[in-house]
Amino acid sequence: MAVKILVIGSGGREHTMVWKLAQSPRKPRLYCAPGNAGIESLATCVPINADDIAGLKTFVQSEQIDLTVVGPEAPLALGIVDEFREAKLKIFGPTKSASRIEASKVFSKEIMASAKIRTPAAQSFDHLAPALAYLEQHELPVVVKADGLAQGKGVVVATTHEAAKQAVRDSMEHAVFGPAGQRVLIEQFLDGEELTIMAFTDGRTVSPMLPAQDHKRVGDGDVGPNTGGMGAYCPAPLGTAALCEEVTKQVFYPAVETLSRMGCPFQGVLYAGLMVVKGLPYVLEFNARMGDPETQVILPLLKTDLLEVIEAVVEHRLDQLRVEWHAETAVCVVMTSAGYPGSYQTGCVIDGLPPLPDPATMVFHAGTARTGAKIMTAGGRVLGVTGLGKTLAVAQAEAYRMTRSITFDGAHYRTDIAHRAFACRP
Ligand SMILES: Nc1ncnc2c1ncn2[C@@H]1O[C@H](COP(=O)(O)OP(=O)(O)O)[C@@H](O)[C@H]1O
Ligand SMILES: [Mg+2]
């Protein structure tokens, strides 16, 4: 009997995970909760939200799902892995206590201090007055971070003391992030190049993925407001073999060992958000799951069966698996609704989606929904179009060739994804 797998989530990351799992030679039977209009063609979508732990558990038990794979951070922070393990259900992802490395930036700094991981200096505050007083003396720019999960909106890089204080007040006094912002970190600003490196880990062995870079700003040339991610590319030339090895040895192993020693072993995907300054990697943050849109460029380059990797992690035998990668490149262009990341309209018909799989491009759905035979926009980030190629220039051309053929009212995308790669001299 085919192995039954449930993927939790509904974005481009989850579409990519489902798409990759569908290629497993073991032909798994795939389910996704809640999924989207693209995932539907590969998996049975079930209308259970990603943070409805009880609902997900009931579904897994009644459908006799063999393995659950968690996409987003919210169910991890709620303790889905602990609950599933208690019920003897196989699940891929870190426990609630291990996922604090993402869900609390203060905890993450404590781990880094204990593991001697290079990271910008920071001070945490639980009260408004001392935070404001501390800011007075701080050099500019300065970075203000809400401690908890804030859907990518909890960080302000302030260039004036006034703006920094406003960020602290918004977080602590006006509680714009709710309890997540009652504690803040005030952090030293680093000027460098950002890089993402993720790793599979079973709590003992670390298997790093290829380095990637994403584009957070909404507009060409990296201008305008921050978004959930407008595109990504992989491998990023900034992530040289030497740098990746250094990050494996000086970041991932110490972090994983420290978490284990503290009684919260980490199993799943550990994401290091890095700032590379004069060739030295500093950790800005850890995430406890795969990144979006980085997943849309990394998993297409994974040669090893993703199901084998996930099982090796869950069964603590990653040391026995050689994870291999294709010697290719990938570029993902995210198509968004007009107005995103501000308010935007949904329910626009999407035209030009390829009827058949195209060998050089994949269209990963994020905010989409089906109405009859039509696929409509249903979110801010709508699609992620990934092009593959021998070089980044070819992958970029493939991604844009497909992007240009897809249309919907008010569609926006950046036209310069991967531009940093072409200018990079690591
Ligand atoms: N110390 C820092 N120096 C410079 N830029 C920073 C610093 N910390 C964060 N940033 C910027 O803010 C973004 C978001 O910060 P991050 O710590 O990754 O939090 P989150 O992803 O949870 O919003 C980073 O991708 C980076 O661009
Ligand atoms: Mg980040």
C-alpha cells in the first residue's frame, strides 16, 4: 500500500513540497490541509486550517495518514509535533520547545550566545521606559524586533531615534503584534548582503541545503515596503562552498547541539537568515521550517527523494543518507495582487496557466482558489513561477518567459529577480 502523507499549509512552499513528494518513486498518496487550487491537482485538499491542531489530528487518525509534514510556523509554535508524537503519529518538524528558536527572538539569542554563534549584539526589554532610555544612546541605524511571531512584520530598521522609539511604542504600548510584541529586542544594525541557508537535521546530523537569496521589497531595485518575498534564486553565488561549510560548522552544528543539550532537540528544517559582512556570516534569525519563497527554488534542485530525506530525519538516521543536489540553478518570480503588501483585491480570474507541465518552469500556487473551471486570485502573493536552467541567466529567462504569459487584473511582479547574483563578487 502506498504511504499516505499529509502536508500542512496552503502557500507556494507547500505546493512545492507536495510537488516534490509527488515525484517520489514510492508514489505516495498525498493530502494537503487546507491547500490551494494548484495543490489540488497533486493532492486531496481537505478544508482544515493549518492551526487547527485538533482537527488535523482527528483527520490523520481517521484517514490513517502515515506521515505528516508541517509547512508553516504557526502549528509548530502551537505544539502540533508534541501532540502528534504523544498520539504516536509520525510527524516532520520541531517540537514546541525547539521551535522557540523561531517563535522567540530572545530565546534564539540565548541559544546563539550559549553556542557562540556570530550574531549582531542585542539587548532585550520587557518594559517600555528602559527600552526607550536605552534607545537614546544607541547609534543609528538601529533595529527593533518584536520577540514573538509577527508574520514578518515585527522588525523595523530605524534610521532616526524617533522612528525607533515609535517602533518600540507600537510594539509594547499599542500592542500591534499582540503578546508577540510585549518583549522587544534592540539590535545592532549590520550592513551587508543577506543570504539564506537551510538545513535538514534529525537533532544530531546536519545536512545543509543549497544557499539561496530572496527579495523582500516589493519594487525593482529593492525599493518599497517589505513583503513576504517577491522572488528568490538558488544557488546564490554569495554562498560559496567555503561559506556554506563555515555555516554548517559554526552555526548549524553548534545550534543543534545546544538545543539538544538544553533538552529540546531540533528535528526538521532549521533556517538561518544570515547577513554576510566582509565575508563573515552573522545570524539575523533562525526559522524552524522552510522559507517561502526560498523553498520554490531549493526543492526543485534536490536530487534525492524528499520522502527519503524526511523519513531519515524523523527516524534519526540522517547520518546514513547522502543528500544530493542537481548542478542547476533556479529562479522564482512571485506574482502578487495589486496593492500587496497593503490591501488588495481578490477574486480575479487567472489566465494563461500552462495546461501541461513544462520541463523548464513550474508554476507554484500561493493565494489561489478554484471557482468551477476557473482559477482565481485569493491572496496577496498569488503565484511563484520557477524557471530552471544551467545558469542563473537561463533560469531567469525561463521564469520570466512563463511569468509574462500568465495574466490577471492588477498582476504585479518584479522584473529584476536575481539581479544581485549578477553583480556578486564573493
Ligand atoms: N541586525 C540587522 N541589521 C540589518 N538588517 C537587519 C537586522 N536584523 C534584521 N534586519 C532586516 O530585517 C529583516 C527581517 O528581520 P528578521 O530578523 O529576519 O525577522 P523576521 O523575518 O522575523 O521579520 C531581515 O531580512 C533584514 O533585512
Ligand atoms: Mg527573516
